[in-house]
Amino acid sequence: MFGIVRPCTHRLGERFKAEWMAHLCGLCLALRGDHGQFARIVTNYDGLLVSVLTEAQSGPAAGSRRTAGPCPLRGMRTAAVANGEGARLAAAVSLVLASAKVRDHVADRDGLLARAPIAAAARRVARGWDRAGARTGASLGFDTAVLVDAVDRQPGIETLAGPGTPVLVVTEPTETATAAAFAHTATLAGRPGNAPALAEAGRYFGRLAHLLDAVEDRAADRAAGAWNPLTATGTTLAEARRLCDDALHGIRLALREVEFADAGLAHRLLVHELRTSVDRAFGTGSCAHGHGATASAGGFGPPPQGYDAPGAGPAYGTAYGSGNGNPYAPNPPYAPGGPGMPPPPMGPGGGGGGGGGGWMPPQKPRRGLLAGCAVALGLFCTCQLCCAEHEGPWSREKKQPWCDNCDNCDCGGCDCGCGDCCCCPCDGC
């Protein structure tokens, strides 16, 4: 998976986590359905935004969800996944942009692509993705030529760029491509009046995607002697951060002009998660989940008065008789030994094994050596170790996937008090 919008599922809350996974799986299955199994390799986190925006404008409709079969990346569980034109447009855009990424790596002679036979095979795959994306786009009334044209112009612009060239000259093709994709979601959703504002949001999103990729690759590109837009144009990190912050503000303003049926997930991803992506790229944010510390969206420290974590409800509040209901606080009210709770029970159960209090579920018995090895092998072979929440093979404790983004995000969540509804104007965000 690749993309700049990589949300931590702990921060999304149950509602948005389920919706986000529905769009991610819908994109993956749309790629398989229209273009075969191998095309699923281009599934990416940013591509699903096209599907999210389409549904956010049109609202839930008959046939917008279907039940998908078991998948290793979902822990071999079935799920309701996005289905329809939004997912197919996301697939077409993902194919064309993945093709551009492959050609870019070929041009830079990265890794194995420096070898002529492998580079030739990669170019052939990229051309196939271009044609496949164009077919799907045409069936949806979207001309992917604007994406291909943007991709084709990029190398020439990079060749001419040098010290003193505004970095926004380099990011322009990406901005143009994403603006076109975002704007077409208005057509699919039957809300053509939204197209100008969505094009503006897409333009800023493309700028962010290009700049953040350059920031994250800057050190590696310098070490490898590869071309990097920041280094080539002499753009400082401070200037890049200013441009990113301006783009974030532009996206927020543009989205306010869009008429949504349900803006919840789109708002969460394009406002709050994007801000987290910028903080992550510039090293100014981290995750509070499970680390005994709290991070607010504006920085580290205790949450504001009355703060509830995103997705928090009675489970984090009145169910435990808590005060502010913040499960991420260093000493949450419902923790053993917290205010109003009994001390940890002692005895055979250890620190939580038995006795009163009722604050901890019963422990499952540990698996034996051979049984645990068998479970570990099954988890590894079905990708659940890296991609799905699972039980520890021996301890049977709940474990997060290896690929979880929690170490690279700010689980403090939204600081505007919007919770799951995300109806806030975000004036203070």
C-alpha cells in the first residue's frame, strides 16, 4: 500500500474505520473485477479518496455496498465493501497514477529497474495499466488523457527545473491530475455544481502529495544522487512546510463550498488525516495510542477539558463512570487504581486475574508450544500478522498488525470536538 493519507484505525473510531475499510476493499475488488488479480497491486490509500468523495456527495444508495468473501487482509472475514462507479473511478485513477510511478522509477533507474530487461518489462506493465485505466475511465465518462498528459509533462518540467525555480512549477502536473479526478466525482454523484470546489481541493491535494513525497524521500534521494524537487529547486524545508500548511487551509476552505450528503469520512480524511500526514512527514507529530501519553492535535500534552477521543461513546464514558472519558490519558479513570476504582486484585489471578472490580475481562489460557507454532504459521501464511488485528499465537492477547500506522500518527484525533459526526466548521483546526 502507498499514499499519504494513512489513518490510524484507533483514531478513526468504529464508524469511520468500517467506512474506510469498505472503500479500501471496494477499490481493491474493483481493480480485480475490471483488470484482473495482478492489478490489485496498485491499491493505494489515496486512490480510495475518489470513492469516498463520490459517496459523500451522493449518500448511501441501493447497491452501494455488497458483501465480499473472506480475505486474508481482513483476517479471513467477510465484509460489506463499496460497490459502484466511485470505486471503479478510483480504480482507473489508481492504475494511471501507478503507471506514472513505475515510469518515474524506471527513469531514475531505481534498484532492479536499472537493469534493461526488468526496466523493459516494467514499461510494458505501465503501458498496460494506462490502457486499462483509459477503458474504465471512458466507461464512466472520464477521460484519463488529462492524467496521462500530466504524467508525460513531468519529466520535461523536472529537466528544466533548477535553483530558483518555484517548486510549484514542478508540482503543477500532479495538481492538474488530481484536480480532474476530484472534480469528476461531482459528475458521478449527480452534483455538477460541486465540480469547481472539488477541483480546487484536488489541486491542493496534488500539491501536498508531491511535496510530502519529496520531503520523505529527500535524505534517501541525496544519498543516492537521485533527483528531488526540493533539492533541485533549492526549496527549504521551512518553505515546503509553509506551502503544505497553505494547501491544508485551501482544502478546508474548498470543502466548505461542496454540498455533501454525508461529509463525515471525507472530512476526517481530507482535513484531519491530511494534517497528521503533514506532521508525520515533517517529524512534528507522533502517536499516543498505547504509549501512556496523550497527544492533542496541536501538540503534546493533556487533552482539552471535556475532550473525548474520536469514536468515543458510552464505552469510554458513562459505562465506566469516568470524568472526561479519555481512554488515552496516562491514568484513565477506569484504569486499575484510578479514581473511583478498586485497586488491582491480588492472589492467584495476579494483577487482574481474579477478585472483584469487574474491570478486566477473564484471561484466555495460553496455548502450548506446538499449538502456538501452528497458529503463528497460519497467521503468517494468511497475512494476518501484518495486516489484521489478531490474537497472539501463544499469549492469546489482542495484537495490532505489524503494518499498523500507530507509531507514525497522532492518536489525539480531532481537536474541534466533532467526534464521529464531523459536522464541525474546524475554525480552530
